[in-house]
Amino acid sequence: MSVSMNKLPVRTTINGEPRIFLAAPGQVLADALRDELQLTGTKIGCNTGDCGACSILLNERLVCSCLVLAVEAEGQSLQTVEGIAEDGVLHPIQQKLLEHGGLQCGVCTPGVVVAAKALLDANPDPTEEEARYWLAGNLCRCTGYDKIIRAVLDAAATMREGDTP
Amino acid sequence: MTVQQEFRVVGSRPVRPDGVDKVTGRALYGADFNMQDQIYGHILRSPHAHARIKNIDCSRARAMEGVLAVMTGEDLQEPGSRVLGSGEGAIALRDLTPMVMAQGKVLFHSQPVAAVAATSPELAALAAEAIEVTFDVLPVVTELHAALAEGAPILHEDRFPDGQPKEPTNLATHISAQVGEPDAAFAEADVIVERTYSVPMCHQGYIEPHACVARVDGTGQVDLWCSTQGHFTVRGYTAALTGLDEGNIRVTPSEIGGGFGGKTTVYLEPIAVILAGKSGRPVKMVMDRGDVFRATGPAPGAETRVKLGATRDGRLVAADVECLMDSGAYNGNPAGFPAFLATACYKLSHARSVGRSVYTNKPKIHAYRAPSMPQVTLAFELVVNELAAELNMDPIDFRLLNAVEEGDSNMLAARYKRIGLRECLEAARTHAHYRSPVAENGGRGVAMGYWINAGLQSSATLNVSADGHVAVLTGSPDIGGSRASMALMAAEVLGIPLDHIHPQVVATDAIGHCDVTGGSRTTLATGQAVIQAAEQLVAEMCRRAAGEWDVGVEAVTWSEGAAHSDQGCLTFEALAARAGSMGGPLTVSSSLTASSAAPAFAVHICDATVDKETGRTTITRYTAIQDAGKAIHPDYVEGQMQGGVVQGIGWALNEEYLYDDQGALQNPGFLDYRIPVASDLPLIDTVIIEVPNPLHPFGVRGVGEVPIVPPMPAVAEAVFHSAGVRVARLPLNPPRMVAALTGDDDLV
């Protein structure tokens, strides 16, 4: 291994804005988001795809950004936790996590928010079991998941009510 | 002390003040902060679990372009015999310093040996690899009994049990306690049960790895940003290890991504400070997840033998407890609490308890939520359940007959004031869960637990702005919602709207000393400092109003956020607005050593089903009942209970450190060290019992720790009733359960 100073330009759309950044060929996307773009809402708990704290949406698909090379984001559209609230209005999953006390230390929360949003986009009416399996890739050591699951199901109910004309 | 019973806002469930930052990603944790012109530190770690360091040659690393500082263990202060006071007890430097960097000998795999700082993380890693270390490799011992066996490799040739210089052994500590005459009392017993259970070493498993940034400025002032449960402890430890004056070090705590006891010490911080001093540049360090598992302090594995005797009418008459605990490479003193507190839930006039800890080639153990209590409680509660079964008694009825209450003592000779154990047991007995039928093929387990809880030192400052808002400053890192409880307590006393209160956790130079966020002490002790400061602020407001009205201060009362007398009413906002002309800025501080710590008790009910073919255990229902004294913010009390339960379930069913014969950890990642995930679990039902702590103005007890104490025995008892076999070694993972069910004793 040698330290390459040759960085490549990567053109992306992040949270709806065009962003260009430089990435080393071996740099993972989680590091690029945090170090090149100062989007530190994406957390790194393991760097091996086991904890889910770095969850982002890559072309609306839920991924661990520690398992994606930064250069793979070329031409792609990304959504990070910083882009989940719109115009300062919290997404229902964010609001319900707050109302249910669905976070303690909060370091897994960005990943949970992104993953739960992806769940609710894909399945507006998940069962408790579906929510638990969808979020099984997001480790939380503080809450025992109880209040997270309640928040996700409540957010789903709220969003379904909002959709009813 | 008069304990307040009626509350205006305490006991409500507002959104926490730091919540929006944490759901939007704005909150800054240890690795989220950078300093101007920073460089990056990297640690070279030992590839051996036991070896003498013959030589360290840093010349190649030093010569690399972009490498700005290199250090070894010699750059830390000589530990000598110095002992540091800390939040939850004292620690000798000889046990602390080598966990940061080896002092001539490595005693566990991945122990730090040297470190470099360079202009990029990649370069720093390459430079660390370029350091050449010559080791004299020694035999390794990782198992408790092997470490005590004759001829075992000796980790510390200069340490002797009980301080008596004889032949060195790996026995780290040996303590015992006794009340009454247990041997004679056992003769009175109609039924005696004796069992031995063992629990593996496990890790706290906080999701955020350790991280820090350090800067040393031109005048020698150190600025240190880090993720910690106690930045005053970090300051003291860092000063001791680097030789710098404590007063020259300012530590600013980041948001903290979990700790559970594991972040009440230093690992990276003294290294970053030394590298920053040598290089003249800020140094950032972030620990790799594998190194978190391999080289920070896990919870000790333990083997506990419990012998209990009872009379036919269900009275416990004697207890004999012997606990052998893994200390890891240095003295983490894990055996003290179990020896003294094993019997703490029960009226027992005759009991003996022995605790021993053993050095092994593993990282020194460290605090994990009610340190050492779950390991010993596993054996104790399972034996209680067996006794109750032998006596044909319901396990809760049996416990009610023997449970401690006000006036009873534990083996630390601490006499309980008003406690809520009986209330917890009564609530368990009448709970819908306990009254429901057990599922076919399933089993149900009950267990209870105790934790001592800590008081210790805390400080709070309240600063009032001209618009009547109040900044509530403390030095207690908010690990699970304590800003919310501080705001609620301040609002309760002041009588002003909750959203006018702004709780902050501030740096070591901005607040009086605060001990660690740990020991279930933050809402209890720091909260008490907040309450006292708020009461001082109310008193000052009343004094100013009395002056304004030209009446005696005794003629002024405070209610609804305003001073009242027969002259009229002056609101908090009005007094704040006119502070400049009424005596100057409004700021009050309170510091205390809390003596209000109160014992916490919990009773848990677990339903589980074991798949007899695969050996997999499913937790189907779980209820945790706990005396919180007073729940300031019930969401976060429930959250502590649920989180502790699930950590205990993980320890019971899956979590385990696995070492190879050379002392290398085989599962240093979340894939192979599997903590519970959402799909493993049911909802965790909670019942908060509120028997006010008579020593606290609001009746608060600590809540964070006791929830991890009952789960292992509750789960193991449920597993026994479902599977029909008792397994003496945890975790009760599928291979072990299959082996138990098929009679393969080698694996059990």
C-alpha cells in the first residue's frame, strides 16, 4: 500500500444540491461525506457494514456508506440524514423519534432515521415485525429498540393519515 | 429532608432539548470535530498477547516525509505507586498507564506500543507500521483457572496477593466478608441448593468508537475535545499520564455515542496530547472498531458458586457465595462489589462471600453498567428459583418472604432507608404478564436485582439573560437524555416555562468539578445541584423583590414563576429584565457531594421459547419493574430500563469474547460479536414504581444500572423451563443449547 495523493473529482447530487468533491481511489463514501463535505451527520461505528450508523440513500436505495467507494458516487444522487428534514420541517420519523424518546445517546439515530424513511417510502403500513427486520441492520445499544419501533409505526400511521384526502 | 410529592412539570414527557440536533445529524460527537491545521495520530499495537519489549526503533518512521511526531511508552510519566482518585473509585497509575501504552512489557494482544502523528491518517498508519519492535514472546494465559494453576505464565512478577511478597501468582485481589455464623446456620436449613454458573467476558458495545482532538498552544495550554462520560476525569488522568498541570488542560466533552461505563477512563487522550505537544500541531485520533473490542476495557467474565439454605416455611437462613472474576491484564478490581453485595436483596443474618480476581492476557476490565453485579446475580437468583421450586413456592412469593425492606442491612453494613423492593415484587405478582398462561413449549423466569447507585461530586451554574431565559450549565455529559431532566428540575423550582430553560454541558474550565456520568448518578446528584442552584436563584429573586417593595424577605413568597407579597407581584421575567439596576447580573452556582444516593431494585419477568432442534432461544415477552424513586422524565427512565434489559438479554444469549490460544480476540467486530438487533426482540414492557428516596428533594433514585442486573437469570430460568435442562455456562447460544439438549457435556 502506498499513500496516493492523486484524488479524483466526483460529481454528485447530495440532498438535492449538485456537489463536486475530490476523493482518493480507495476512500469510502462515508469518509468522503464526513471529511470532504463536512456532512458529519453520517456516523461511522464500525467501517465494516455491520452497525448501520452510516446509512444513506444512494439513488433512493438504502446502503451503508462505509461499504461504497466514494468514486462510485460519480453521477449518482445521494440523500443523507442532513437532507431528511425539508425546509427546516422535520420528517415524521424524526418528529416521532423525539416524541417517543426513541433515542438516548443519539449516535445511531441518523442511520435509523435514514433507514426508517426508506422503509416508509417502500412500505407505508409496515407491521411491527416488518419494521424490526428492516431495521435489523441498524444497531442501537441504548434503547433496546422498543421506543424506536413504536416511533416508526407511529410515523407510518401519521403519514398514512396525511395522505388521506 | 422534606421530599416534594406534587409536581408541575417533573414527571411529564417533553421533547428533549438536544433532540432536534440528534435526529438531523447536527449534533457533534467525538469524531465529528476538527481543529485548524490538524494532523492525525495512529497507534502501533502489539501482535502478541504476552511479551517483553526488547527494543523499539522509530528511526524509519521518523524519517518519513509528513511524519511530525513519534512516541513510545517512555513518553508517559513513570507510573510509580501513585493512585488517582476517580469518580467511581481509585485507580493506581500502574493499572491505568499501560492500558494507554505499554510500559516495557505487553500483557494483551493489541496493547498500544508506540504512536505517530502524520499529515494524513493513511500516512500515519504506514508510519506506525514502519516502527520496528523487537519482542521477547512469552507464553499466554487467558482462562481463569489456567491462570491460577501451578506453572501458569505469570503476568506481574512484582505483584503478590494480599501484598505479601512470596511467590508471585496471577491472583489480583482476594476479599471476603461475613455476617453471622453461616456454617452453623446452614445446619438449621431444611433445604440447601448449591450451584456454580459462569458468564463470559463481554463488551459494553457502545456504537461510537473512542475519538479525540488535542491541541497545545504556544503558552502550554492544552485544549482537548473528546467523547467521554467524564471530562474532569479525562483532565485528571491526562495530567497524571503526561506530567502536565491539570490547570493547563481544558477538556470539552463532545456528544457521546454510548459508554455504559466504558468511557470513564482515557485511552487516546494522553497520546493525542503528547503527539500534539511534540509536533506543535493539533492531533486527531479515532479508534478503529476492532481496537475498541481488542484493547478497551470489557466487562469481566466470572464464575460464581452460590449455596443457599432455607427452612421449610420459606425463610432463607444462610448464604455462601464465592466468585472468581477475570481482571484482565491489570487490576480492575472486579471482585469487590459481588463479595459485598451478592446478598443485597435478601434478609440474611448469616452469609459469607468471597471474591477473587485473576490476571489474564486480556485487556484490563472496566466498568459496565452495575459493574460485576449481573455476573454474581445470575448464580444467586437461579439458586433462589431452585430453592423456591424445591419448597413448592411461587418464586415471587418466596422472594416477598425474604426481601429486604427499610431497616435491613446489606453486607456493606449499609442500613436501608425507605426502599421499593417489596412494591416491585407486588407489582410483578399482579402484573398481567405474570398472570398470563405460559406459552406451550415456552418457559417463564423471574429474577430481581440490586444496585448501590452513586452520589459523588456535581456542580451546576444558572445564568439568567435579560429576557428571563436561563442557561443551566453542568459538567455531566448527557448520555441518555439528562439535559431533559436537568431542564425539568430547574423549571419545576423556578416556575418558568420549560422552553425558557437551556441546559448545556460545558468544559472543565466553565463549571465546578463534576464526577463521571455513571453510577446512575447524573439525574440524582447533578440534578440536585441544579435544584439547589435554582432554589438559590429563587431566594435571590425574592430578596430583590423585597428590596423593591421595601418589605422583609419573609413577606415574599415565590410561586408560578413570580415573587408575591401584599405589595403585588414581580415576575421572573421582570426581575431578569431589571437585573442590572437591582443588584447586577443574575448568576448562581451550586456544588455538592451528594449523599443522597439510594439503592435501586428491580424485578424482571421473562418468557422465552427454545427451539429444541436448532437451539435458538426467542424472547417472547419481557416485563421490567423498577423503583425509580421519582421519574423526572419517564420516557428516559423507561428507556434506561429497556436498554439495560436488552444488554442483559444479549449477554445471556449471544455475547461472548472468544480468544484463540495465542490470546488474539477472534470476534472483534459487530458481525461476530453479535449484540441484539431489532428483529431479535419483543417490545420490552416497563413498570415504574415510585417510592421516593427520602434523601433527595424530589425523591429521585438512580435508574441506569440496575436494569442490567436481573436479565441473565430471568432469561436463563425461562430457557430452563422451556428446554428442560439447566446450562451452567452462558451465553445460552444455539450450539450450547443443542449440546445441552443432546447430552454433549463437552460443550455445555
